[in-house]
Amino acid sequence: MRGLSRAGLAERFGSAFRPSLGGGWGGRMVAGALLSATLGVALVQSSLLLLITAALLDPPAGASAAERLEFTDGTTAAVSMLGVVLGGAVFLAGFIISSTFAFTVDQRRRDLALLRLVGGSRGQLRRLLLGEALLLGTLGAALGVPSGLAVMSFQAWLMREFAFVPPGFEGRWRMWILGVSFGTGILLAVAGVLVAARRAARVRPLEALRETGAAAKVMTWSRALIGLVFLGGALALVIVAPAGGPAGGMAMAMNVPIPAAVAVVAFAPLLVPLIARLVPFTGPAGLARANLRDARRRSASVAAPLIVLVALVVGNTGAGASFTASGVRELAAQTHADLVVESTAAAPGGTAPSGTDAASPSGTAGAASIAQVPGVASVSTETRLPAEVTTGSGEDRETEVVSLLVIDPAAYGKAHGTGDALASLSGRAVAAGPGGDVPTKGTVELRLPTRDLGRIPVTASVPATMSGGANLLVPPGLVTPQELAGAPARSFVTLSPGADAAAVRATLAKIGTVSTVADWLRADAEAANSTNQKIMLIVLGLGGLYALIGVINSVVIGAATRRREFAEARVTGMTRAQVVRSALLESYAVTTAALLLGAVAAGATFIAVLATTKSVTGTATLDLPWPQIAGVALIALAVTGATTLITSLSATRPQPVTQLRSS
Amino acid sequence: MTTMTMTGAAVTLQDITRVYGRGQAAVRAVDGVTLDFPRGSWTAVMGPSGSGKSTLLHCAAGLERVDSGRVLIGDTDITAAGDSQLTALRRTRIGFVFQSFNLIGSLTAEQNVALPLRLAGQRPSRADVRATLAAVGLADRVRHRPRELSGGQQQRVAIARAMVTRPEVLFADEPTGALDSSAARTVLDLMRAMADAGQSIVMVTHDPGAAARADSVVFLRDGRAVDRLTGASTHAVADRLAAWER
């Protein structure tokens, strides 16, 4: 049997590399499956190596304690981003490799029935298909490992370019990755074929005698069950997200597209033809429509990667943009001030005007000097320091780098609309800040860059916000002016009624960079949007490209067995142009259906986004990046259209009668 | 028509029935047929289209289950045979030839012919495979793929594939249906020579010329065996068929 599997593969590989010798369609199918495995392995390998490299990154030699903490904070962010990239890569590789392999098996039902007819047993068919998957998975991994290195250098470049990692950051090769890459390729290929092989092995030998391979059952129980399980998962995320707070809610909402897309894909054999038939078009002799009715499984398989692509890209960019917009709106609503001054905390006894004392309310000389400027009614000066917070004990003990703000509790409450929440904050105590991540009661161990403060009670908290911010708010007495020297400070200034704004600005300009709150909010929003877009590009860019290649693959594989069908249409009296037009119309209808279904999966994400933003900020926010969404739709239509055009032109090039010969 | 079951028949059908559909839509494609196909002899099955010829052949070859009755290949009752038993049967004791050749497009003639042996776990000798191809007159086409062969040549590869396991019975469903008259003649000559050498053949056809080459012809109508001719000429077969089609 092994001999047969080898022979079969040798044959198929032969034709893959020598398409001109005939059997080239089988070759294209193999090439498609191989490409999906290669790129999937490359993407997973690259993301994993980058993640490990970032996680083990050491701060540069000679960095100060504060710089070390900032560095760790930065790498933590990069690691969590790469974690998302890796998660996406694993999902996409799993989905695209397994669905492509399953599709190639589905498309060969007639060949498989023929093997049964000449004496092949069910076990032999299963072993043949699994052997093929094993070999293709191995080959895909062998090609995927070097491709992964190229992908890695591109991903690392992108992350350096966007300053998510320090300059000079490069993914590092690790020997054990070979095991992961080969394991990924083989496992996903075999897993994809496993179910399809079981079903294909049950093919009845008589099916070989039907002219057009009998269509497999449209929906199976296992397919419906998978669909329901993932639908349940998506619903659970949508329901729980609003209760997860800003960070948890965002993470859950951003994860909705995956189960939602899988659920939609599971029901695609029912949904795609149904929707595709509603797409308005007229074509030659209604052939496209008839094909949609007839080849439900093929339509569904062609639509599957596109549904996932649309769900992921539209769902995540929409969610990212909405959360960013919600944070921007929330920040604008919560900020009560006229001017914002960005400065650096002065060293004690340094530039502070005379008459101020080092123990001024905000602990910085700057605050006191701002407060004394004529026309200033009130000021909240907030000085930022990196710190390390340890929570829990025993196995749950966890240390993370947080951002700490030294504030004047009363002024902070006024400037940020948190009311009396911080009234009790004084002395040796801290409050949980708007950035979350710190328990809102109990005690934490707090370490500043230069000093260990030991256990400190958390006596107050402000609500966590969509836009984030400091994790910890501390009263002025806790940190000495020496420790604050050189730290960035931001002062929210409220003018007295009737004050001369221009004059106040001119005076404040001597202390730091002054902007109106409106300008500052605008700049903050721009920065937030730009960061969001960069993250989306890193998280979705290569994954989206891979899914798009999956789309092309499925169109090519879907067309692979249609030469005869096209030839039959032509000998029935259709011109070559009509056949190609009919194929294009069919592709257009399937693409439109896939776009709509992908939008449905993305829509589930948007429900979670609306509920989460409503629960966190009080205002349900949905801000969809329409240009990107339109771009995805246009690219999808263009790519499926072009691929269909090329495959159908190629399939109709030979004289039709030559295609009607058997075998 | 009722025939006594003779021991030693290549294939025996005892009162077999095959019904498609249910209730009002039920069609009795084969309706209580009892027949045997003698060993070492070529039997043609004829009848108007829709008379149940192909279904009868499929049932006789174990490709379709009968709803009632018994099917024997030699002395083996395959009526209730499981999938693996039927697989073993297809590997060793029966061969198939069909109107549409059904070769595997990516395999060469030689590889197509060797396939059943490989599936049976044997290591086919190249000489055996080539000899089988030579026997159907294709010694010079071993490395060609089906697409590079004419219809008649493809059908001869299919016959070689069916014969390479030296089956007890060769089932042929319209083997000349897709061929021009000269290619059809070559294929029929080949089958005649095989039958003369002792091969049992059961062939479904609608072509009186093809049926006349067989040793005997069974006529079906509405799923029932209605007549049997032995050693008839093309003319006689055509006349009888026309009579039953009326």
C-alpha cells in the first residue's frame, strides 16, 4: 500500500512539476495545497520566533533603572502583540491548510471511486490520502522553514519601523523551531484530510461511473455540530465582553471574528448558494445560476477562506477603530481643563521660582509654579514614573511593569471628573488608576526604579477607561522630588474666569510646551489612531495576505475539475466567451455571498464592540473604517474575478471535444 | 423466463429485485430476474433503454445491493457481502470495463494496468503488465497517458486493466458505446478471443452487432428477463430486439 501511495504521489508531483505533460490540473491542486502549507508554516514559525526573541530581550547595557523598566514595559507590549500575531497565524494556518487539503480530497471523489472500483479498500483510500497529506505537509514544512525566515525578517522590519521594538531587533533562529514547523505542517495537513478522507473512503465504487462526480452531501451532522459549537463560542464572547472591563472586553470583542467566521463557514454549504442566488445578475442561459444550485459544496469551499478573511480584517479593523474612537471620546468627555502643559519635573532646588516649597501639593516644583501664574484657577500636575508592581502571593505572585502617576488627588479629581474617588488617597497609600491592571483593593508591593517601597495598601481607585492611562496613582508624599527629577510631567490647567488666555499661555510657555485641551486631545487622538493602524497592519497584514492566497487557491482548486463541464457547455452551443462569462458571474455571486457572510461574522464583533464601549464609557461607539472595508470588498472581487478569468480561460483553451474524451 | 440454476455458472442471479425510490415513485429497475451466466462463455444482455440492463450488471457484479434474491459469483454468495469482502472480490475475481473507460488520467497506460495488482498488495512485474498490454495490441503505448490515446486504445487499456488480475468474470457495460465502428470491432475481436480462450464475460450492450459476437444474448424488458438467444446473427438479434421494443 505504501508503494501505491508513493506511486500516486510521484505521479501527482510529476504532474505538478511538469504541467505541460497533461494532468496539470491535478498538479495545480497539489501546488495549491503545498503553497497553503508552506505559507502557513512560514507564518507560524516567524511569529513564534519573534515572540520568543522579544520575550527574552534584555535591556541595553548601561541603561538606567528607569530606562530598564520602560524597556521591559515596551517589550511586554511587543510580546503581547506578537502573541496576537501568533494566535492569528496558528488559526489561519489551521483553517487554510486543513480546508485546502479537505477541498482537494472532495474534488477527487470520482478518482477515488475509481480506485474502489478496481479493488481499492476503504482503508487503502484513507491511507493513501493521509499518506499524501503527510508527504505534502512535510514538503510544505521543508519549504516553509526557509520561507519563514524571509517572513520573519519582514515582520521584524515592520515592528522596528513602527518602533514597537528597539532598533536592531531581529528574530533569532532556534533549532527546536524545526520540530515546531514540521509538526505544524504535518499535523495541520493530516488533520485537514482526516475527516475528508473518512468521508471520501465511504465513496461508493459506482460513483466512478457517473459522468460528473456525484456531489457529496451538502451538510453533514458533524459540520452542523462544529458550526453550533463555534456559534456558541462567538455568542459567549459577545455576551461576556461588556463585563470584561476595557482591556478584557476589548480582547474578547477582538476575538469574536474567529469563532463567528468558523460558525458561518460551517453552515456555508447552506448559506452561500442561498445568498448567491439572491445576487442580481443575468447571464448566458442561466448556467451560472444552475451551477450555484448544483455545486453547493464547491461554492462553500471557495467562499470559506474569503469569509474568514473578511471577518478577520473587517471585524478587527472595525473593532480597533471603534475602541480607539471610543477612548478618544471618553478622554475628551473626562478632561476638564483649558490648557495642557508638558514639562519635565525639575530637580529639587532647581528652576522653581522663589517662594515654592519642595513639598508642594503635586510633589513637583512645576505644579506650584504653574498654580502661581496669574489667571490660573487650578492645575493638576501629573508626573509619570515607571514602577514594578507585584501582586498576589505564592503561585499567583505576579510582577509587572506599570506606569505610575504622582498626582494631587483633589486636583486630579477635578481635572478628570473622577469626583471624590481619590479623597482618601494620602500618606503611604496608592490608588488603582484608569489603566487598570492593578487590584482596586488590598495591598501591592511597589518598587520604584531606585527604591523598593515594600507593601502598600490600595485605598482608592478610579474606573478603568477605554483610553487607558496610568495603572497606579500615588499621593505626592510617597515619592521624593529627587526620584521624580527628569520625569515627564503633564499639567491640566484651568483658567480663572476672565483670565487673559494669551498672557497665561505666554507665561506657561516658559515652563513647558503649552497647548489648548482641544489641540492636545486632537494630537492624542491622532497618535491613538496611528498606533491602532500600525498594530492592525502588523497583526492583520501578513495574515490577511495569507488568507487572500487561500482565496486564490480555493478558486483554482474549485476550477480544477471543471474542464469537462466547460467543454460540455460549449458543445451544447455556448461560445468560449459565454462559458467564461458564466464562470465569472458564478464567481461574482459566490464572492458577494462570501463578503456578506464575512460581514455577518464581523457584525457579531461589532455587537460586542457596541456593548463593551457602552458598558465602559456609557456611550455605545461604532466607528467603521469604510475605506478599508470597501478596499477589502474590491480586492476580494478583483482577485476572485481575475483568478476565475485566468482559470476558466485556461480550461477552455483546448478544443472542447478533446475534453469530452473520458478519463 | 425461468432458467434452472446450473452449478458451475460464472454468475448466478436468483430472483433478484432492485427498487429505486419509495412509495408512489418506486421504480422496479430489476424485477425478479433469475439467470445464470455460464462459465467460459460470453453472454450479452440487451434491452430497450430503461429496461434495467445496467442495474442488472451492477447487481451481478456486487456494485449495487439487491433488495431481494441472491447473487452468486461462482459458488460465493455475495448478496450480503460486506465492503471488505466485495473489495477482495473486485481485486481478485472480477474485472470491469465501462463505456467511459474510467482510466486514471494522471497515470500512464502501464500504471493504470498495474493499479489493481498494486491495490491487491502485489508488486506487479513489469513484464506481466507489458504482456497484458501487448495482448490488447498496445505494446507500443505503455508510457502514454489516457489523454494521448484514442478512444479505442483507452478501452483496450481498460480491458488490460480488467484482465491483469485474471478474473473469473469480466463485466462490460456498453464497452463499445463510445467507440467508432472500427475501434469497436477491434475491442469485440479482443473479447471474442478472450471468450474463446475460456474467459467468462457478461456484457451489457444496445448494439445488436456487438451482441451477436457473444455466445448467447439475454433480453430484458421492464426489469425482467424475457428471452434468450444462442448463436444468433446480428440480424436475428436486431429483429428480436425490435420485437421486444414494440
